[in-house]
Amino acid sequence: MKAQALRLDTITNNDLIWINIEKPTRETLEEELASRGYHFHELNIADCLSKHQIPKIDKYSDYIFILFRFPSSPVLAGSNNTTDVTKRKKARKYSSTLHFSQLSIFTGHNFLISVYQGDF
């Protein structure tokens, strides 16, 4: 199976920067953050990459780490073309499993960094 590429978006407004990182690996996440001058606790990095963490808030002297979990359904995800709609309707008939998506946030004085695995 081919690994999907890291997706990174950045928005800047005055002194505030928002970096949105989708589908990182440990290496790409650490490299990207370090290259921008961000050095976070290694357990927070690991939490970003895990798909089964409990929601939490960790407060440090220079940043806050927040991990959210949201109920979602892969049946409803995807594009809106006819083939996908048909597949989603069929899958909805047979799937009653609740799925969760995870969003990790690092926030500090002038930055917000969001990290997720692309399953929103």
C-alpha cells in the first residue's frame, strides 16, 4: 500500500501563525516542527501519531497541548460523486460501528499547530 504524502498548510496573520499538518509520520512531524523552531515534548508527538489516545490537556511553560476525539463515520467521508454516494449508502446499511477521529493541537503565545491523520 502506498503511503500518502504529508500535507501542510500555513496561515499567518500579524504575529499569529497557524500550521495545519495532515498525515505526518514521526520523522516528518519532528523535522517539520524543528525546522520552524518548535520543540515539543516527545510524548505529545507520540500522542499526535497514535489513533487511540484519550482526550487530554497538557500545560507546559511555553505551550499547551490539547488532544480531542470526535465521533465520525468513514461511511460519510469522501467526495460527493455518485459512485461514492452509492457506496456510502450501501456501507451505511451494514455498518453500525462508531468511529472516532483525533485532532491534536499545540498552542502558545503566537502559534497554533493542528495535527491529524486525515480521517476527519
